[in-house]
Amino acid sequence: MELTAKQKKQQLKLKTARRDQYKRYTRSTGGNVLYTLFLLIFGLYSVLPMIYMVVTSFKPLDELLVFPPRFFVIRPTPANYQILPSLLDNLSVPFSRYLFNSLFISIVTTVLHVLVASMAAFILAKTNIKFKNVIFAVVQFSLLYNAYTLEVPRYIIYSSLHMIDTYWIYILPAIPSSMGVFLMKQFMDANVPDPLIEAARIDGAGTMRTFWQIVMPIVKDGWLTLTLFEFIGLWSITPTGTIFSESLKTLPYAAANIVQGGLTRAGASMAVSCIMMIPPILVYLVSQRSVTQTMSSAGIK
């Protein structure tokens, strides 16, 4: 049966309406170029301080003293890096000792911090212990306290436990973390289904086996993000009234001694800052893919 001209026109309108309904609107080539340029400009602007630090670390002394100061280096030189050993050799303990202290404290404490936070979050999220809601409320409430308001009572506790001027003053206070427990619990609630835990128990898996072989691989993004945050904080830690032995002080303390040399050591201070920046960047490169997913899952902006 042949369609009339009116029916053909109606069918054509119907097909056009359906095509417009499912049409995907995309940016033009010019829009993509402008969008890319916008992100590139603001991305470069955000890393300008880092670029300036690296550039300044290669400036000779005469370019450091020039006025008005220049952003880029005219005659780059590695002298600021070469002079670091002689500057650090004048310290009362070897540079290797400061480096060992920072690496030991950062690595050991980060591992313990992530482990304890993950275990506590697992108990609060996936077990039926009594008063777990009350305990988690206390954890959330503790996030409201500023660390500076607790300095005096914490110092009294440290002194009573004879932790002053020992490695424990770095390690023990950093192991418990309200923020770490909160982040990991929120991530487990969002990504670890309860039926999976029940299935593991039915199959005979104990609590520790369930935690290590089932939960931890699923929440890998969460504990990698926590590792990044904790390592960065510990790598930059300096003794504040609790460490008096020079052999227990960290690399940031040695770097601060170089910075105190004034403008003539500006290049050396930038050089040591560049060196100290390397470990956090390496940790970030390993865990960068996990940060965004963890923040969205935990509800943190």
C-alpha cells in the first residue's frame, strides 16, 4: 500500500524528532582548542612556584643578587647542588643520619598508620561489635579539634611515657588517626558489599583472612590515598620541643639550617628543596589514580 504525501511527511517529521532526541551535542574543534588552552594556562600557573624553585636552584650567585629579579636563569650551573655536601658536612652529625631518620620515620610510620586505620575502619564498617556507632561518632567528633589545642596535654603524656627525645615521639602519635579511620570506613561502606563478607564467612574465612584477602584488595585506592597523605606529612616533619638530640633530627631540620644562610645560600636552599621534593612526587605518581576515586567515595571535597 503506497503512502500518501501527507503520511510520508508525517513519517519524516517523526524520524527527525527521534534523531534530534538522541543527538549527541559535542564541542566544536575551536571549542576543544579553547578548553585545552584554558586548562593548560591555569595548569602552568599552578606549577609556577615549583618551576621557579627548580630554575632558581641552577642560578649562579650573581643572578640571585640581580635586581629586579629574573624568573629564568641565563647561565645555568650545578654549583648549588655541588656545594651541598660541603655545607652539610659542617653539621654536627653526617647528612646520611638526617636522611636515614626521615626515611625510617616516614616509611615505618606510614605503614603502621595505614594498617591501623584500615583495621579500625574494617571493624567499624563490617562487624557487629557493640557501640560501633558510638565509637565512630567519637572518631568524627575528634576531627573538630585543632592539633595546637592539644599540644600541652600531649606533651604531658609523652613525658610521662618517657618518649621525649626518642624515635617513639615521631612514630606513636602518628599511628592513630581520626581522619584515616573516617576515610577508610567511608570507602569500605561504599565499595565492599556486606553479602561478600557474609559469603566469605560461610566459606570458612576468618576475620583476618577476610580483611587481608578480600577487603584490602578492594579498598586499594583508599589505602594508597591515605599512604600519600601520611607520607607527605611525615616527610616534612620537624622536631618541635620534643627532640633535643642532634642524631634524632630529620632532613627538613638540616635543610632549614641551610636556608638560614640568607640570600647568598638561596640557590643551595632551592637545591635542597628540590631534592626533598622527589620522594613525595614519587609516592604521588604511584597513587595519583586512586586519590580522586577515594575522595568521591568517601564524600570528601
